[in-house]
Amino acid sequence: MDTVEKIVEDFASDIAMSPFSSGTRLRDMIRAIRACKTAAEERAVVRRECAAIRTAISENEPELRHRNMAKLMFIHMLGYPTHFAQMECLKLIAAAGYPEKRVGYLGLMLLLDERQEVLMLVTNSLKQDLNHPNQFIVGLALCALGNICSAEMARDLSPEVERLMRSREVNTKKKAALCSIRIVRKVPDLAENFMALAASLLKEKHHGVLISAIQLCTELCKASKDALEYLRKNCIEGLVRILRDVSNSSYAPEYDVSGIADPFLHIRVLKLMRILGQGDADCSEYMNDILAQVATKTESNKNAGNAILYECVQTIMGIEATSGLRVLAINILGRFLSNRDNNIRYVALNMLMRAIAVDVLAVQRHRTTILECVKDADASIRKRALELVFLLVNDTNVKPLTKELIDYLSIADPDFKGDLTEKLCSIVEKFSQEKLWYLDQMIKVLSLAGNHVKDDVCHALIVVLSNGSELQGYSVRSLYKALQAYGKQGSLVRVAVWCIGEYGEMLVNNVGMLDGEEPVMVTESGAVDAVEIALNRHSADATTGAMCLVALLKLSSRFPSTSERVKQIVARNKENVVLELQQRSIEFSSIIQRHQSIRSSLLERMPVLDEASYLVKRATATQATISADKLAPTVAPGGLKLPNGVAKPTSAPLADLLDLSSDGAPASTTTSTTTPNGFLQDLLGIGGVSTGTTGVPSIASTDILMDLLSIGSSPSQNGTPGQESKPVHAVPEAIDLLGSLSSTTSVSAETKPTHLVSQDMDLLDGLSSSTSVSGLEKTVHPSITAFQSATLKITFDFKRQPGNPRETTIHATFTNLTSSTYTDFIFQAAVPKFIQLKLDPASGNTVPANGNGSVTQGLNVTNNQQGQKPLAMRIRMSYKVNGEDRLEQGQVSNFPSGL
């Protein structure tokens, strides 16, 4: 196989009789490189050509220097190194002829930049060429200086550039003005030297000089406040004159673009006017007339005209313009929305979003056109128009706008439904003035796009339903009808099933009929049918399935005639592959079959949800989500407000609170918290999972989605001291979670892992039908003063159930001994690892002064080595006094014996 070198030599012999040399023409080298079929061939050609150029440089062949430089520039553009020929650029620049200088300066701008040390050597040549009598050579030097000028070169050559700005040659003045822009950027201190010169250039007639002068003025305004004030005083009249002349000028072939006279000059002048008029009422007033003229006379049927109009609108919105002029600008944007060009419509929508802050009423006039853009085929226009509509909504137009958006929701693209649904829900929640309208709109949204509605929106709807007793009957009937028609929408199914379970009797008996509402004929069996269909259709969704089972259980209590059928439906899920549904099925079947006496009390209607506290919690969660997306901020002590009983999140255990374990292991505190990842969890009153400090999981499923029966702590899994507990991988013996109410049954044997449901063991069998859940006798111990300082006193009261001697309920009372009120009060506690601790929420976070009132909080303590080791606890209290953070802590060791 021929080597790469042999192939290149054969190819070179084909295109030229002699091998590569410094005398090869640029055209031949380009042809050879383009003919290469592989990267290796190209590298070989470039390598041989670079070697020939190096030879020519070492032999100092001046007649081929410009040709070699042209080749090197082409090689450089291909990405190959050419640093070895930098000095050749300087030699060509120092030559006397224009052709050599042109190639030299071109190589200088292409092969070098301002960071190269070699550039310092060219300063003297540049200075000589700036003073050359030939204007073309002067132009070459100005171009090079304007492209690669460093700060040192700017300071050295600034006087020459200033002198050339006064030249009689139009091209020289234009290039000098452009070069001065680079000088001002590199050395802003030199801006004052160019202010007067820039203002004088605005009197020129040549458009090239005018555009260069306006660009220089724009750069001066950015570089220096003094220059900005100077140009405001000396340039406004000139700019207005230029804009008027170019707008009224007759046809000029050299400046005409699609029938518009020099749109580039138009746009440059308008941009500079915006900078000068921003925040200056006098300058803005002087510009108003000419801006109105440009806005009315410029044709909008050409792209060049639209560019001028858009820039004119930006200028009007950026200066202190009159209200009439702003309305004119917004009307121009309204015309843009009717344009067929997507780009023009998009920039118009962007500009209208900024214009809302200036004149919202003028934007409102184009609401119909903006709504049409929401239905546009272009996805970016749809999204931008939707954001603009959201900003336009107010109390007066919310109903027609919402109706338009909901009508479009039914035919919107699936990709766009998510954004549209989110905005619709936000609009309805924010601007609803009556609950009936809110419920109607939310049910429509759930029906049309329920799969795109977020959980927190459904939760908010359920909170409103819970608080609107006069609308509960109407709501459950509306949701039932929507469920029949749109049963595939997940969020709709969850809300409807919840309502049917809570208010099923209102559905069947048509309770709470509104004026004009048509009754719905639903039987008790029909209500159960609706929930059963939802359960079968959404069996793969654990959340929906769990809600359906809870609803069926409640219906069995509301409608005793359906109890047997509900039992059969629930029993089908005893072998469900979803552990959550399997566990619920077993527990609910036990309640239906064996515990008729307590079923009605267990399945009472949920209490009214606190709407105010939910709104506060939701706002806090939203703020936390926003903060999490940003860089983690530093929170000062006491700066994070949390309810009592909820520990602040920390990256490490509270080491200073612990150090209580006799065997050196770190203690841990288990607190009752609310997890935000499931809206129904909060809805059904479920707190966080209380996990034992020994590392053994609760017997209840770790997936606590809306577990209605998770009341109190799980049975202890620790067993006797020293006995190892093994993890539970599936549902063990079908244990009724209400078994914690039994005073005679405890789980003390070793729990072995199991994967099958083997035997129904009902822990409620120990309770007679007359046993009261709340009537169990408790053992009371004397109170103690757990902590007392000059400022704070804490007392503990104790109660213990005789059936579970390990568990103790502590009632803590916090009393303020000073004359200043304590705010943001937070109590924390830590215990050794053999103790389980659960903190209930405190009664408040403000402790009155002088003992005029107190704050109370409940603690549930389980001593797994009761009788062997006494209780021990370290406590910490943080609060604010007149805005100042305070912290107290101590150790409680005087617990009564036997705890």
C-alpha cells in the first residue's frame, strides 16, 4: 500500500511539474488542499507548504513575501498554527508599497491579537502610516488599529486618530470615527477627547460618516456620564435634523432599501435618541414630534419599514414620552400582531409585555388580537401570547378571558395543554370573587385537561369544597356528571372520588339544590358503581386506587345496603401487586366484617379544613421551591420561621443537643413533620412517618399516601432487649392498624420477613363492642420543673397508659418570666438512641410576658429499655426578644422513677 507521502507526491506532480516550493501560487495550494480526500492528506500538504515557507523566510526572499503571507492566512483559517510567520507581517507593513502593506495589515489583523507581545513592535509603523500622505495607506492603518488596538496602543496613537477625524477626506473621517470607538472601549478615560469631535461629525452630509459618528456617540454615552450630559446638550438638535432629513428625503439610489431611504441610519439615530432621552424630560419632549412623524409616515408593508417602526416603538417606550405617543406606539405593535411574519409577531408580543408596565389600558385594547395569538400554530408565539394574556387579566375581564382560554383548552395541542392549564388555574385561583364561579371553572379545567393539573391545585379545590358547605351538594353532583363524561382525567377522578366518599348522601338525595339546577338521579348503587369504575380504570395509580378504596369504605358506612358489595370490591385487592392497595384492602375488609360498632365513628365526615392555614402553608412551600432553584442563601439564626415541633433541616445531627447515649452512639430525634410530596397526604391529616431510633421500620407501609387509618404511632417492633428485629419486606400477617387501641395485645415476638398474606389476625378482637377508644384509663405521675432560668420556666406533666408501660405522654408548659414578649418560639429536644421521641405541634409560637399565659406542647416518649435505663433528655429553646435572637438549652434528668 502506498504511503500518504507517496500519494501526495504523485498528486503534486499531477498539478505542477515542480514540487511544492515558496513559488507555488496561492491558487494551486488551495486546489491541492481541496483535492485531499482525507485529513491525513490535507495535513501532509499543509506541512510541506509550511516547510517551503519557512525556507523562504530563512533565505529572506522579499519578492515572494506577500505571496507566502497570503498562503499563511489561508492555512490559519484552516486551523493550523502559523505563529512562525508573525514577523513577516511586520516586514510587509514596513514596506513602502501599498500592495505589500495591504497584505501585511491583513495578516496582522488575522494572525495576531492584542495579547501578542509582537504587537508592540508595530506601534511605530502604525504611527508613520497614520501620517502618510496616501489616504488609502492611512485607511489601512486605521482599520488595523480599530481591530487589534490594545490599551497601550490606544494611548500612544489617540492624538493621530483625533487629528484624522478633522480630515477633509470622507473615508478617512469615517474610519477614524470607527477606530475611536475601539479606543474609547479600551481606555474610557479618553472619552472626553472625542466628545466635541463626535458632535461636530453629526453635521456632515455623508451617511457613512453620520452612521460612524452616531455609533461613536453611543459608545461615549456608555463610557462616561459626562459625555452623556454633553451630548444631551449639544446633539439632540442635530439628531432630530438628521432624522427629519432622512425621513423626508427623495429617492436616492445609493441609500434606498425597498423604497425606504437608508433604514440603517434611521435605526442608529433612534437608538441614540433612546439613550439620550431616557430619564430626561426635556430631551424627550424635544423628540416627541419627530418620533410621531416617523411612526405615522413609515410604511409597514416592507421589512425595512417594520424594522424602523419597531425601533421607533422601543425609543418611545424608553424615553419620557407623552401618553398619546405611547398609545400610538402600542397601536403599531397591535398592527404587528396581524402580520403574517412570525418573527414580527413574536417581537411585538415581547414588546407588549414590557409596555404593560407603562400603559396597561392601551395594551388591553388589543386583547382580542392577543388571544388569537394564543391559538397560533407557532409554539413560541403561543407561549409568549399566553404569558401576555396572564398579565392582562384583572377583576373586570377575568370571566371573558377565562371563557376564551377554556374553550381553546379542548382543542389545544397536547404539548401546549400543560402551560395553558397552569395559567388557567392560576387565573381562576387569583381572581375568583365567588366560590360558585371558581368551582365551575375548576371542574371545567379538570374535565378537559385533568391529566395536566398539578396536585396542589386539586388540594386547593378540595379545601374550598370543605369550607363551602352550601355548595357541597352542587359540587358533588357536578363532579359526578364530569366523572361520567371524562373518567380518564386523573386529577378529576381523584377530586370526584373524594367528594363522593365525603358527600355521597348529598349526591343520592339531591341535598343543597341551587336555583335553576337540574336534579341528578343517582342511586346508592350508582354512587358505588362510579367509584368502582374509577378504581378499575386507574388501578395502576396507587394514589387514585387508595382514594377509591377509602371512598368505598366511607360509602359502606353512608349506605349500609351496599356494605356487602363494597366488601367484595375491596376484597379483590387483597392480592394486589401494589403493596399500598393490598394493605388497605386487608384493613378495610376487617373493618367492614368485624367492627361494625366503631365503623361509623371511624368513617365520619372529615372536619372542615383550615383554608387560611393551608394558604399560608402553600405560599411557604412555593417560596421554598423558588429558593431551592437558586443558590442556597445563608440563613441567619432565627431567620427561618417554622412551627413548633418541626425541627429545622440540618446537614448533620444536632451534635450539641445530643451526647446523651451511654454507649457513645449519637442520639436522634424523630419529629412530626408534613411531607409536601403528596397533596392528599396533607388532606387526610397525615403527618410524617415516626421511625424508631433503632433503625427498624414501622410495620405500616413506608409509602404513607393518604393513609386514613394511620392514627397514632405504629406498634413497637423492638422486641425484648437484645433481640434482633428483621425487616419486613411485604405485608405480614394481616394486622389491623387499629390494633394499637388494644390494651392486651403487643408485638413482642421476633418479626420475620414474609412475602405472602398468610393469616388474618385482628388485633381489635380484644375490644368489646362497648369499649370506647377514648375511655382507656391512664396513669398520672407528679409534675416536675424540667427547666428554669431567669427568663424561662418549663414544667412537664406526665400521663401513661397501663397497657403500654414503655410509652409516656408529656405535656410541656412554657412560661415567660420577663417583661418582654417572646416571639418565634421553637422548642427542640434530643434523646438517647434507646428512646423514641415524637413532638406534637405547639399551641403557639408567642409566649406572653410576665407569665400572663403560656405555650403548651405535647411529647410522646417510648423508653425501649424501661426499667433498666431512666429517661434522659436534652432540650433547646430558641426565640426572639424585640427582634433579637435568643437561645437557651439544658438537660432534663429529674424524670419520675419508673418512666
